[in-house]
Amino acid sequence: MGSQMTIYDISKKAGVSIATVSRVLNGSTNVKPRTRKKVMDIIDQYGYKPNAFARGLGLNSMKTIGILCADASDLYLAKAIYYIEQSLRENGYNSVLCCTGYEMSSRQKSLNLLLSQHVDSVVMIGSNFIMNNPEDNQYVRDAAASVPIMLLNADFDCSNVYCTLCDDYKATQDATEQMIKSGIKDILYLYNSNSYSGLKKLAGYQNALLTNDISLKKQLQQCFKGSHEDIDAVKNFVESLYNKGLKFSGIITSDDFLAVGAMNFARANHIKVPSELQIVGYNNSILSHCSEPELSSIDNRLEDMCIQLVKTLIGTLSQNEMPQKTIFSGELVKRGSTSF
């Protein structure tokens, strides 16, 4: 069994944390003798041979981190890659990037490729790596048995998986409530993903309406299924809803590109922003400056999240006890597309 035994199995059998097992393997003095004996007895019993991660930052560390990202052409994901790579470099780590697309088989293949390169950890950028069906997340659990897994903007409760995320639910709820308090009740919610993050944002919008005694209307919750690069298609999508008689005085979106498409719709139809229509984006990306007026957008603290993720990663590899979940609060950055 020695060849299949992982540091995760050792920690379970010994009843201690993975970090404690790593400290024992590294010969750290910061372990009680009784605990050390318990861990060593399990190791001896199963003939466990530690891999590079288990030896921490010793000679066998590859000083290389694997990064998984679905689509590097996505502005949000591309910026996250930039911040994480930059922070890793500052800490003396190289990185290997795999762009997986959104198919499950491709994700697993890319993850296995990184693990075969003996990376010290894997960073998964974006909530799309965690599926709504628990069985589909077994590939993450399996990987976490070998190396620490860092999730950016996803929440997954599993040993040796560390999550850094924005409270998308509350951020969207707060922005929707601000719009409602300004007197707007007919708010169109425009989104493009049913990922963990996407569903949290949608739920935040829904809860804001319900707590203000506004009934949820299915026709005011619209999912755009086109490309994030096709802003014209977003404009046409909103226009088609408008031409079918859908009434709305406010639009809240799950991504800035959707909000820019909504702004283009307003301009094309001579609807004044913000006096006749108020629009809010999400991510506070460079796109928020690419419209007239400039776009109000929810800042989900991407740079802060990326820096914290790397800090947690370095701490974990150094055998320090690190928080398994760090949550940031998003906030609405108000510009010309809103008047509240």
C-alpha cells in the first residue's frame, strides 16, 4: 500500500492535521514527542515514502506551482493569472499554466498533467472548477491528497483545499438594495454563468427583492449564453427583451461586459443613462471606463484576493496552520451609470 499512501491518509489515520504530518516529515522540533511517535508509527506501518510536497520547502521542493484557468481570454481570469504569477515570482516560485476550457474531461487531464510535473501546489482560478454535483468534485479531493489545492473565488469544504473568495452574494444583494432604495423596483438581472459564483450573485439579487417585498419575475432574470467577447450580442439580447415589451428601469449584471452591452443598448435606443435607466456591472474591470457615462461596478477585490491566496499557499508549504477559507467583501464603485 506504500505507493498509494498519501500524506492525507497519514493525517487521517494518525488523527492529526496535514501540516502536523509535514512538520514530522521535515524533522521540525515544533511537534510533541507523543504526536511524532503516533505519526511515525503509521508511516512505518505502511512504508510511506514522502513526495516533494510532504518534504515541504526542502531540497525536493520543485518551487513550481501549477495554475488552472478555464479561459485566459476572459478579462477577470487573465487579471487573476497576472496577480498570482506576479506574487508567486516575488516569493521565489515559478508557475505552469494550463487553460482547460469548461469540459470536465479537459480539467481532469490538465490537473493530472500538472501533478505529473511534481508541482508543489495547484491553484484553480474561478468558481467553475467546483461543480454543483458533489460527485463531480472527486477529482479535486483526489488531487488534494497529494498537494495543497488553492481555489480562487470558489468555496469547497475539503481537507488540504484552501479557498479565497469574495462574498458575491452580499455584494450583489447590497448593490440591488441600493438601487431599490433609489426608487427602482423593476430591475433586470443579467448573468452569464451558473457557476458557484454566478449562482451566489443571482441569489443575492433575488434576496434583495424578496426582503423589500418585490415579487420575483422570471422574465427579469435573464441568462446570456453567448461569448464574453461579443458585446454586440449582449446589446442585441437586451434589445430583444425590450422589443418584446419587457419593462425595466434598472439593470444589474454579473460581469462588466454584460453591463457595457446594456449601455450600448441604451445608447442605440436613445434611453438616457442614468436618468431613465441605471446600470451596474461586476468586477470593476477596465471595461467600466469604456463607456459613456462610465460604469458603476462592484469591485470584488481581485488583487487583494490573489495576494491573500499566495500568502496562504506559501504559509501552507511552510507547514504553518493557515485559514482554510478567507472571504473578502465586495463594494459598489459608483460612477456615471447610476445616480444613487
